[in-house]
Amino acid sequence: MYISNVNTASIHLNNLITEKHNEHHLTIESNEHLVLFYILKGAMTYELEEEVVTLKRHDLLIVNPNHQIDMTLLRKVEWIRIEVEGIVFTSSYDIAKNTQTFVIHDQNTIIKKYLELLMIEHSYYTKGTDMILRKLTENIVVHILRNKGLSIKDSQKQIKHDEIQAVQDYIRLNYTRKLTLDELADTANINKYYFIRLFKQKTGLSPIDYLIHVRLAEAEKLLTETNISITEISDRVGFHSPSHFSKTFKESNHITPSQFRKKYRNKNK
């Protein structure tokens, strides 16, 4: 999602290294920059919000800056550790949470191929290398955004405005009705155009995109937990047009609401 954010982000490869570990317990840290761990061999687990997350071959662990994770190795692990400066990842699904780690599976090993090119270029530093490293890193970020409901924001512009938090709360309370940018800016008591910029700096999304994701997140709950018709769900979550709802839902999830409901039920079976 929101791949266009890559064009405006200041993405810079800070470090790249292959590491091997065979100790049973391992603590990893991201310090001041985003760190990506691409698993080449082995398996390990860690706890996230009282759930156990398992990482295995071709999984990519994303760790936002200034975060620490205690790992338990199930088998000897080899990974590529990539330190990236300038961005942090945010979740389009857990928009109300301050999530710091994400895991995606490189199903077609496309990310791995870019990492191999990255390592070759990184080891053979010459004229134009900086430009190639930046472009390859951007391509990796694009593939991450393509395969997961994630967005990115500029880590250099992380701000904490109570006004923006108040608008996020306001949206989550009023997503069922029509909301305008003017109304949201008035809620924050900020000039509309300045408000849009501040909101995106803090959340990684525009106010309208944030509103859409709140609505879609609620729609997914209704599709998977109830038998309410899609038309009624559309109305309940604030779209008020089934066709617009279906189009927006498909753009986000790559399947229609009815296909999403069927897929979820098949998984449960």
C-alpha cells in the first residue's frame, strides 16, 4: 500500500552484513535506524503481544528504530542484516497501535534477489555505487509495501502533536458518517493544508487514507464475524455506496468483499 510514499522518502542504506548465530537465546536491537533481517537458513521465535511469532527461511523481519527483541533459536540461523536510514514502517491494519515489528514472507524470493544484487554492489564499491545502492534499497521497500498492508513515513519527521492524535480519535469515533478535510482540520484547529502535511508526517497516511483504512478495518471485522449483507456493511462503515465500497475494498485487499468473506470461512473450515 502507498508505494508512492517511496518517491518522497529519504531512504539510505546505512549497513549490510551477513550474520550467523547458533546460541539458544539472542537479543537483537535496531538502535536509531530501521533494521531488516532476511532469514537465509534456520528458524527462531519471539513473543509479540503474548503471541509466539515464528521466523523461518525466506521470512523478512522488519524492526523499527530503537526497538529490542529477545529471540529463541530453534535451529542455527543465518540472515542478511540490512540497516536503513530515513524511514520507519507503519501498519495499515493495526492503525490504532504503535506496532514496531512486522514479518512478511518472500514467497517468490524476489526480495532475496534484490538483496543479492545489493550485496554484490556493496562489496564492489566504485563510481555510481551510492546511486545503485539507493535504487536497489528503494526497490526492496517497494516490494515490502506490495506484499503487505504497510506504509512508510519519514523517520526524520516523526512528530508528536496532541492535535493529530485527537483527530485520529475523532475519525475512529465518527468514521460511519461523511467527514471532510475542513471538519478534520477544524477539529485540530490547524490550517487545512498544514494539517494534511502534519497528519501524514505522524501517521504515514493522508487524513482521507486514514479514514478509509479505519472503515475497511471495521468492514473486515463485519465480513468475518457476521452474516450482515455487504450492502449493509457498506452503509455501516460509512461508504453508503456498495459499488464504491467494493471498489475501494478490492483496491486494498486485491479481492472483493464477498471473496474475502468466503476465503475467511474456508480458512476456518
